[in-house]
Amino acid sequence: MQLVTLLNWEEVVDRTPTQPSPENSIAPSYQDWGEAPDVSKFYGRIEELKQLKQWIIDERCRLVVLLAQGGIGKTALSVKLAQEIQGDFEYVIWRSLRESPPIER
């Protein structure tokens, strides 16, 4: 049985970000992987993972967009990245937007 805690996204986003050092890295206090795909068999993309980690962890980039044609592995790359850097964040929340309604203009 999995305990589900509902979060107010505004409370999570409005928190002052902290940047623990790698040697003092702590496990996130909250993880919700939703329907994240299994990436236990992940091969290659070492340079891409390294670059993304540098942007997010070292340079503290707050937005990264992965753009490419369908089926090339964007989702697998992003899940693998999130798993590898999860210790640097208090919250990890994974959600798919596949079945979400379109944005109205």
C-alpha cells in the first residue's frame, strides 16, 4: 500500500531553493514518481546526462527543454536524469501530460 500525500504546488514552488553540496547531499523528503517509465535498462547518452547535470546542479538552471522527434528517447533520458540527481532536491514529482487537455489560448 502506497501512502499518497497531496501537495499544494504553490507551497512547493514558493520555497527558497537550497543547494546542498555533493558531500552533504540528503535524500529528498518527498518523492512521487507517478507513472515514470522504467529505465533500469538504459544505455548510452552519457555525455547528454553529464551536460544536463551540469546545467541543473552546477549552473542551477531552472528550465531545461528536451526537443527531438518522437521515439528518440527524450522521456527515458529525462527519467534517468531525474533518478540520478534526485538526492539534490527536497521534492521529486513526476507527472505525464500525455492525456492532459490542450492549453486554451
